[in-house]
Amino acid sequence: MSEFSNEYPTHDPGWVQEMHANHYLQSWSKQGRKPPVITGAEGSWFWDSTGKRYLDFQSQLVNANLGHQHPKIVQAIKDQADKLCYIGPAMGSDVRSELAALMTEITPEPITSTFFTTGGSAANELAIRLARHYTGRSKIIARYRSYHGATGGTLSLTGDPRRHLTRGDMPGVVRMLDPYCYRCPMGHTDSANCPVSQGGPHLEELLMYENPQTVAAVILEPIVGTNGILVPPDGYLQSIRETCDRHGILLIFDEVMAGFGRTGKWFACDHWDVAPDILSSAKGINSGYVPLGTMSVSKTLADWLKDYPLPGGLTYAGHPLACASGVAAIRAMQEEGTLAKATASGEYLRSELAKLADKHPCIGDIRGKGMFNAIELVKNRDTREMLVPFAAKEDAAAPMSEMMKFAMNEGLYLSFFSNCIRLTPPLNISREDLDLGLEILDRTLEIADEHYQL
């Protein structure tokens, strides 16, 4: 063992990159990469050690909903650190109770009570454990185009191809197809004629095969996030809700990415006035400033838990610093009219994307709500052949990777999945910055147009 160093040259970007490449393990990646060293951020922008600025059109991991360094959230964390940095989850805490009360206000009825976790994976892990505990059943139905987390249980629920990198093999998971209207898995052109896009009929058929008395819960993202921003047709969530009710199956909505104003509503399910039995969220609750997630339950479940123990816990559940940041973020969104801004900016963004579609034949589909949007790129609009294959990597994903590199060089931070570019800027981004991002995106799409085939 080497002697401890009294001081590291953290001011040296080269040293930071070297340590990142050789001693830090980066998630979902091959190791050894030397990334730009980020030295600061504010609003919709961040910058690196060379002074180069980047417009954050992704809100990092779709969590910086209020942008970077929002002063009210930063101050709340500082104030709480001066007052009380940590107290165990069984103790009373003013900020913990305040955040619980705020959650009751903003979540859809009949959600009444919340457990605070360290992130979305932990929230979903506890949600499925509670569903099994409450129902006495074992099976969980989840969709293919989904991401629910990277822990053992949630990775098993996840349909995202990353689950193939490891053993997501929790027993009892049953898959259902997604209401992907642009690429209907049943080949229908009208969602009204498709049992998958209707929701309930597809679920009923699965339950016929699986025996509904063995199914504890259905878990789904009301609007699919990582896997392409898939917005369900009207009536889909209601149909799923009615089917679950008919068979005594709990409905879990994973709003980790879509929640807290991302779609212009507090939660995506609010667009269709459909409430789950369990609602999980994280990310945008405090713009990611401190690790924080939520698992909220209906009054029925909350009352049941007065007689039966909650089957889980965390040392850092309801951490005071995290709760303080959550309170500050929700208050800021209320005071600053963030939901209305997200709605207006989203409508403007999609209208401008429609103009880009007139110019760039590579754009096959535009979809989203609020500031939760995607464009799907194709080689041909008539055949809808994907620009790159599903879950393409390395050489197979070259056109998409080339676009991401070009945009980054131009100062625009984007990300993609398969042939879709996700467009999820901070909810409070200025119109000027939104236009700048669209201008760079316009030039970026020329790369995809080169692969278009008439």
C-alpha cells in the first residue's frame, strides 16, 4: 500500500482524466475513457476545463429539470447542512415531513404517503416488493421498451437491452408489448384497431395465459423514457387501470424520468387522469442535486401498512439534505410557474421540430409532451427503415454517434437510443437557448440526411 497523499493535483485536468480512466468505474460503459473535465454549470449550460460551453439539451440524465445550480435549491442544501446533516429515518425531521406533505399535495389521488429513497432503482425495487407483500402473489408484468433500474429486481423488470449485460433473472417477470404507434408491433396503422395500443385487451390475453391470480402488479412508464419517449394513445392507461382493477392487480407507474413537471404536469399520468396504486419517481424531484427518490402509495396501501410492516428500508431514507433540496425544488416550481413554462416550451419545440422535418427527410416521427420529446430518424419515410438498427452499438450506430460528436463539438449536449434523439432540456430553458439548440440540431441532422435512401 502506498503512503497517503496530502494533496492531489485536482486543479490539473489531465490528472483528473487519468484518475477517471484508471481508478473510477463509469456506469454502463467500457472503462478507460478520458472525458472532458466539467468545472462549472449554471442554468441550461455547463462548461469544461478549457472554457468550452455546452448547452444541456438533455438535462444531464433527464434529471436537471430546473437546470444547473438553481439558487433556491443550492441555498436550501447549505441551510440544512448548517442545521442538521443527518438523522435516522425513524426520527422526526421537519424537512422530511414537509416533503411528505408536499408529495401528498402534488401526487394524484388516492396517493397519500411516501417513502423516500436514494433514487429510482431503490424506489422501484421497494414498489415490487410491496406489491408482492400486499397481494401474496409473485408475478410482475413489465413492458419490453422500459428501464426501471440497475438493481437486481429492477434490472429484471427492465426491457432495455442493457439487461443483457448482466443476469437480470429475478423470477416471475412477464413481458408485454408497448403501445409504439409509429412502429406498431402488431402491424396496425390505427391504434384504435390494435389490442396492444388499446392496452387492456393485450393485458387480458396475457393474464389468460398466466392466471391473473398469480399476478401481483403491472409496472410501466406512463410515457416511456430512455427507450424512445413513447406516448401512449388516449385511453391506453385507463384500459390498463380497469383491467388491473378487475383482477385485483396493483398498478405501478414508474415516473422516475417523466415526473416532476417534465411533461408539463406534475406527473405524466395526470395527462390522462389515471392514478396508480404505487407511484415511483426520482430525478426531477430536486434536479438531481442530492440523491433522492420516492415510492408513494395509495390510501388503501398506506392504511394496510399500519398493520403490516413495510418490507424494506435504507440508512439514507429521507436524508435531511435530500429532503431539503426536494422541498426547495417543488416550492421553486410552484413559485416560478414551471409547469406552464414546460408546456409552452414543449409546444414551441415540437412546432419547430415539425419545420425541421420539412427540411430533413431523415425525421420520421416527432413525439412527446412538455419538455419530454424525441425525434425518430429513418433511412426512408415510406418504409420507415430505421437509420440504425435497434440497440445499435459501435460501428452499427456510427451515424448516430457521429451526430452526437458533431453536436458536442458545436456546443450542444445530446444523447440517443437506437435511432431516436432525445430532446429533454431544462424545463426553464430560455427561448433564446432553445432556438440556439434547434439551430445546432438543424446542422446536425444533415449527417443523417446523408444516409437517407429514396
